[in-house]
Amino acid sequence: MAGVNKRGYASLCAALLVACLGALSARALAEDEAVLQSTVAQPYIDMRTQPGRGYPVFHVAERGDKLDLLFQRTDWIKVRTAKGIEGWVHVNDIGRTLDARGDPLAFKSPDFDSYTSRTWEFGFMVGDYDSTDTLVAYLGWHFTPNLSLELAASENYGDFSDGKMATASIVHQMFPQWRYSPFLTIGGGVRQTNPRSTLVATEDRTDNTANVGAGLRVYLTKRLLLRLQYKYYVVMTDRDDDEEVNEWTVGLSAFF
């Protein structure tokens, strides 16, 4: 039964990650009644049948042609010419077209500069919580280059008990301009423990928690980060002794 729960939770995490990435990469650029328009400034721009360099070029927009920008999917933007021809153009090519004032449009692929100026970050991690398997999903808001607020939900699966936890943390990134960037975190939350014992009637417990931790963010490419993290938890129980727990996790994150 534990295996089923773990696979189900992992599938849910994967589905949420795909949905979030889809929401980021496939976004409308304008409403139908006010479509963003650009003018080709280069000698020509290739238009492809689908978003990707592996798809064929079926039309070429020449210098001076007007393009309606419809919506974006990852690094590609769907455009429509004045003759009604629709195709896909790489975002860097759109960045070299001109707006209504004759200025270059500020479009480009996500890069390291985008990472250092990010506002939101989300991700999923897996690891070890007190010798049990754990899965963590989190969302972070960067209100300064060095500081962010993170909300996390986690679930762990053990032989004798399962648990769920919700936490809020302040994260301090000491060197946000580094590709390999260490950080410190401090926070608290609530944990629910569900014992597996069938021989003795044992009730579920809900306890407050406090935590401190440290970790490392590694910028990979485009919108993706690798995150490694350690946290030390104190679970404040109603018993004589509080629980002290170590958690090690690693996972992938995306920013926007």
C-alpha cells in the first residue's frame, strides 16, 4: 500500500511540474482585439511548421513584413503575417524585430541573467527524512536578490509511520550572482504523523516544527536549476522529548 501511495504522489508531482512548465511556456502574448505586432528588421526570418528547429521552414518573412505575435511556447512564438500565414519563429529572431515605435522587441531565451533577476521559483525534490523516503514540492517568491519566502509541502513514507508537513521559510542566498550559489534557510510549520501500527490503537499526531538548513542552487540551462538541500527539524511533540530529524533532498526547479 505504501508503494502505491508513493507512486501516486510521485505521479502527482510530475503532473504538477508539467502543468506549471506548460503554463509558463505556453502563454498568450495578446488578446484578439489588441494583438502585439512587430516589423521584420532583418533581411528575412524563417517560419517553421511547429515550435522546434527540427521542423521544416515553410515560409520566409522578409524585411518590412508585419507579424502578429499570437502566443509563446518555450523558446518559440507563433506569428501571423499580413496575408494570414501562421508559423513559428524562434524568440531570439523575434527579439530582432521592431515594435510600433521602431525599437527592438525585448524578447530572448531565458538565460543566466534571467535567473539572477527571477521573481518566482518552484520545484520538486526527493530524498531522506529520518531514514524514510520523502517527496517535497515548494514555491518561492524572491522579494530581494538575496532573500526569498518559500512555502513547501512534503510527504514521507516509512515502515512504521507516514507523515505530511507544511512549512514556511525565509531563504538567504549569499551570492545570487554565482552559478553555484549556496543558501541558508530558517522556518517553521506543522507536521502530521500517521502511525502504521495495527496491534495497538495509536492516534495520528499533529505537531509544530522548526527548522534550519543550508543548500546549493546550481543554474543548469534556460529556466532549470539543480537544488541540493539539508534541513534540521525539531518536531515539538506533547511527549517528554522533542524529535530531532535530519532531511537530505535533491531535485529540479524552474524559475520565472
